[in-house]
Amino acid sequence: MSPGPRSAEVIIVGGGLHGSSAALHLARAGVQALVIEKNYVGRHASGVNAGGVRTLSRHVAEVPLALASRELWYRIASLVDDDCGFEQHGQVRVAENEADEAALRDRLATMQALGYTHETWIEADELRAMIPRIVPTVRGGLIAREDAAADPYRTTLAFRRKAASLGARFMEGVRVQETRCEGGQWVVQTSAGTYTAPTLVNCAGAWADRLAAQWDEPVPLLPISPMMLVTLRMDHFLDPVVLGTGRPLSFKQRANGTVLIGGGRRAWVDRDAEWTELDFRALADGARMVCELFPHMAGAVVNRGWAGIEAAMPDEIPVIGPSLRRERAFHAFGFSAHGFELGPIVGRILCELITEGRSSLPIEPFSIGRFAPPAAGAPAPGQLPLFDDPRSSKT
Amino acid sequence: MTTTQCDLLVIGAGPAGLAAATTAAGLGVDTLLLDEQPAPGGQIYRAITTTPVTDRRILGEDYWHGASLVEPFRASGARYEPGATVWAVSRMTAESPDAGFEVAYSVDGQARMLRARHLLLATGAQERPFPIPGWTLPGVITAGAAQILLKSAGLVPSDRTVLAGCGPLLYLVAWQYLNAGAKIDALLETTPPGRMAQALPHAFDFLRSPYLGKGLKLMRAVKAAVPIVKGVRNLRANGAQRLESVSYDAGGKTRTMAAEQLLLHQGVVPNVNLSRAVGAEHDWNEALDCWQPRVDDWGATTVAGIGIAGDGAGIAGALAAEHRGRLAALHAARVLGRIDTARRDRDAGPHRQALARAVRGRAFFDTLYKAPDAYRRPVGDTIVCRCEEVTAQQVRETVALGCSGPNQMKAFLRCGMGPCQGRFCGLTVSELIAEERGVPVSEVGYYRLRFPTKPLTLGELAALPQTDESRQAVVRLKK
């Protein structure tokens, strides 16, 4: 690969969906970004997640972003010249028992109190009519009828291609080693030489804490690897994405008939070796849950399993916003297994921060400052006034 | 459910696995052999104890040699579980990673789990994909599959049959068919002109090898009974619902002949699905155009505690496989503390000599029978991925979209995502991407293969024994 110019207006570290989306929005604003990706674009979580375009039961801090992002998803083809495999059949979190129902009704009350209407209750009768194969004892659930799903690798590649067509550059197989700010320029040392730009963006996913540490703002990032299974093609039986409440599950049938089973059970991960080992005991738990919820699935043939590596934060919401320790440096990482839906909007937010110095959406809850050692009298990070949905589902 | 335990788990009961298990058990190693087939023998000695083809002249003495591996194995004290399909191996997520590997497998649709301190994969070879126009039509099968029908059920085709491709197995199947009384309408050789000249530098060893005498006898018999066409190009299978005819170019002319059966073969390659899924490093073998796991002289892979013996560690044939199995077993016994290094090295001597004899001459016919580029790197509408019906042209065009490797291709076109788990398309996809990008295949890489390495039902998976650890794991996730 020819190195091209050694400088850019913005350097983005990490060619996942968020890095690619930032490059696209910047390119649309006339700002030329250089994306540096250690592997290939979409290698890890961005390319192999469950593809949920979900606003349902998000952390309340994420709701404004998720709703704005969903608007971009509705016209994704006009944004990236590809439909990204977008299918809109809603997402529903089902109540298997009384405790589930109580938790979901609590959640609904919280959302209604905040004035949100995108989540509604679906009664058991209607749910059974919508999903005839679901176990009849289901007690209804919480539904976001406008939610959807898309094809993750296709989406990430579409953002990359559109960004590149508008002038963004992508370097793959190049590893960022060190970043430092010298005289108003970021100097980025990589395995393929030194690159400079006035602005630097950290979209490094499961490896983002290393960059943050270089900027003197360490974060308690946990590399995770949510496991997925896929079946062979089956006759069509399911439209919406089905999520579990008291136990983790994300369950969806794609247009091609295959069924994707996820939900956040985690593989063992070695982020340096970029290697994961699937935990079949945990997957067996997931299989038991699927068979209980959809008895006909006991005969479904599982053909593949995988797990993409990404970052989880202790409070399970991402870090989005400017560095508090460095000038002209920005973060977007730590999406904690539900970043896919936010991809389109996070790129726009980063573009706004870089080009206008502010975001049109409320991103204060995502400040990296929440992990800074507390100053005297300030609330400790764990006591931020946020509602963390304990049943937060995985993308 | 009690979990089975063993010190050495051997997977696969072909020549490498049988010899390895026999040797290891003989050294006092607590050994278990799991095999997918209902009876021992692997593919090369398939159904050696059960074949209905009892006239020894039909399948030939090389086949019946397999019986000499079974009796010692049965007497060795090694445990044996036939009909067992391994679909997952774990270490870091095992109940106690220090105690070794956890292996999940199924017997009769029932999932089971066992613990083993050392693994030896003896999972052998598979036939190289042979993607020509029409290769997915009913009536077109591989020569290896045809041979299995003969060995295990005594079946030969009764209608018009054409064999096509290259490699020793093609002539062997023709010979066995003739012995069994089947008629072969033509044998179409795809070996391009000039190959003999390339192979000649390796001829000296070949002339001293046992292959020569056997091979010549066999080829003489086939040539006397079957019309043979050399230098066959543009081979294609025609038909609407099933195979009706075979077309090809040879000697400057295009010919079409009616046929109900077309048996294709262009060599064998290591079956890498399990070796890749356990995380072993693999290298591209330029001479044989295939991936093979990186192993040392003892068959040890780059993953501690996992060895590979036989053709799964690189193609060297059935006789070599048994010697490689014995060497790997000696090493396993040393690693497991049953013998010391000096004993291992001393005992290895005769096996190393036998191995050297067994592989002598292979370079000659490896070169002679190298599968031609045009049959490895198809163009146009020729199907590459049978499961998802992805064509060569689609793969080639998708490279231009930025899919620079097989995994991106998999995500984009779903090639390799079907029931065969990439076995029929993996090599082709890697080679096509390499050709389109103008880079070596080694740079393009292969599908990441993950467990389950064999499809299983969700019900089977759900029946996997639950442990305290797994219950805690779920609680941990829910927080």
C-alpha cells in the first residue's frame, strides 16, 4: 500500500463502524480524515455483532442518541449508497415470568415519565399472534415497533466505501504505537511510519484504553467478546428481534432464513493475540433458553459460533466526547456490546465536535471525566445520576 | 452425567490415529480414541472390518493392509468410542484449565464432554475442491465419495461413468471399479502437457520407491480397459436436472460425451477445520497448493498440548500416516511423563526410518499431479461455494469492493457459512482473492474457523452438562 501523504486534517485510530462513520461525516463536511486500522476495517465487533438497530430499553442517557441515530438508519441508503441489509420488523423484550413482567413495566413507567413513547407494552395475545412459535406461557413484553436490524459487516464496509469515495483515507494493517502533541500537531507513530494531523480521534474499541492512558486519562475498560451462534436456513417463522429479560438472549431470523442467537454471553478473550475461545457451557445455557422460549428450535442446526472483541465500561455506556487532558483529541469507544445502532450518529457527533466544537445532542453523560479520580466534594463516578438498566441487552 | 477423563485423546481412527493410540496405550498412557465412523479405518481403510467386498483382489492389498492396524489397536488397551463427532475443544473456558482440555462431542445426537490432558488430531485429508461448471449437478460426485460407496456398501455405478481429474486416487478408483466389474466409459486426465518434465528431477527417488511397481501395474490395467484422454481442458458437466453429458477440450477439439456419472478428483489436502479451530498456526504449502498446520518432527503444533499426525499435518499418504502416528504417540507419552526423552528418541528410530521410506518418491507425483491452475481458480458463473451458491465472478468482483480476505468475503457473500463450513470452498476462495489482488495466498489467509466444527442441533447443545461454573458465568453476565 502506498503511504500517501503523511498528514491529514484528522487522524482516526480504529477502523470499526464508529471510526468509519466519523470519517464519513467528516468527509461530508469537507474534512479529510485518515483512518488507521491495525487489522482490516470491521475486523472485530463492528463486523460480527448481532446487527441490532435497537432503541428498546437503552440506558436513558443513550436514548436521545439512539433515537437520532435511528432516524439516520431509516435513510441509510442515502447516507452510504447501500441498504446495509436493513430490515425493520421491531424489537421486543419478552416477559417469561412475573418478575420479568414487573421489571419491564417499571422500565415502561420510567420511559413514560421521561416523555418517551418509542417503547410500548405488547399484550400476550398480540405477542403470540405476532410470533406464533413462541412458547404460549409468555406474558407479553416491551416493544419498540420501529426498531430494526442490519448486516454489520456490510454496514461497516458501506461507511468505509462511502467515506473513501468522498476523500477519506483508510490504512489497514497499520498499528498505532505512540501519539504525542507537538506544537499544535498530533504526531502519530505507526508500524508504517509517522503521520501528523491537528486533530486525533480514539475509536480504538477494545484497545482504546491504551490510547487514553497515553493522554493521561486512564479508564477501566474491559475487553469483552459476546458470543453468537447461527443456524442453517430455516423456514420463515419470526419477524421482530426477540430479547430476553431475566436472562440474556438476542434472537432473530434474518431474511435469508438463518437464525442468529446472541445475548451477551461472553467468550474468553486475549486482546493482544486477538483470539477468543467460545465458552460452550455458557452457549449451552443460551441454547436451553432458546429451546424453552421456542420449542421448535431444539431441532435447529447450529452451524457456526463466533465472538467479536470490543470494549465494555463498568457502567455499560460508552465514552464519547473530547479528551479532558489533551487539546484537539476526542474519544468514542466502550460501547459495551450495544454500539452498532449508534454508529451513524456517533460519527456525526464526532464531526460536530471537531468542526463546530459542540454537539447538538446531550453527550455529557459519556464524558471520560466520569472515570477521573474524584476531586474533593464531587460525586464519585459510580454515583452519577444515571439509570443503568440492569437488563441492558446486547446489540 | 459423568465426564469421561483420559490422558491422551486421539481424534480419528485412520492409520495415524489407530497407530498412535496403539503405541500410546502400549506405553501405559491412558488413551481414548474417538472416531466419527461406526468402524475403524478412516477414509483410506474405510470399513476395513465390515466391508461387504470380501474378494481381496477388488480393493487390493494396499487396502487390506489396514486390517493389520486394527488388531493391535484392539489388543492395546486403548479405549475406543466410534460414532463420536467432536465439535468443540476448549481450554481457557474449561472447568479447570490446568487439568487440560475439555472436548465436546456427540454420539447418536447426544452431547457429551470429556477431559484430556493431551490431544492428538488424526483427522486426515479431504479431497481438493474441483469447481468446474456443473459440478453441483446430481450425478457428479468426487472419486473419493465413490470409493467410500464401494468400500462400505459394495456399490458401483451401472450406467455411463466418466472419471476426470488427476492424482493417484483417480487411477486407483478406476482399477477398483474394473476389479468390481464396473464399466468406465472414459478417464479424462487434466494433467497439462509438460508436467512430466517438471517432475523428472524428482524421478530418482520415485524409481527407488514402492510406488513405482504398484503404480505401473495399476495404470497398465486401467489403460488396457478404459479409454484415456490426456491434456483435458475446459472440463464441464452438463444437464438440466441432473448430469446428462460431459464436455471438454483436448487435442484442439471440443468433445461432448453422454454420461450419468462423473467422478471428479484432483488430489487431497489436509482437513484443517479442527486444527484451525483450536488455534494452531498454519502455513501455505506452495508445492501442494494447500494449507497445512505448522508442526515439528513429532507432530506438535504451535498450541501446547495439541499434536497432529497423518495427512492432517500435511499430505504424505497412508503408510507415512501410521509412522507419523507412532512418532506423535511417543512424544505424547513423553509430555505426559510416561517415558523420558531418551526413550522417546530411541524408540523413534525405526519409525523415522520407515517414514523416510514411505515418503520416498512423493515429490515426483506431487509435481506430476499438481492440480492445474484453471481447475483451482475458476471464472464466471462457476459455483465456488456450493452451500450458498456463490460464483467465482461474485468472489472476484467482491474483492474490488474492498473485501481483501476470506473472512470479509464470508461476511459479505456468506460463502463458507453453509453446512460444509467452508470445506468445499475455502481453498478456492483464498486462491481467487489472491489472484485478484495479485498477492500470494499466504498473505490472503483462510477462513477463521470456529467451533462447532461440525453442525449440531440446538437441542444437542442444550443438553451439554451444566456445571456450577457455567451457572456462575451466567449470573456474572447478568450482574
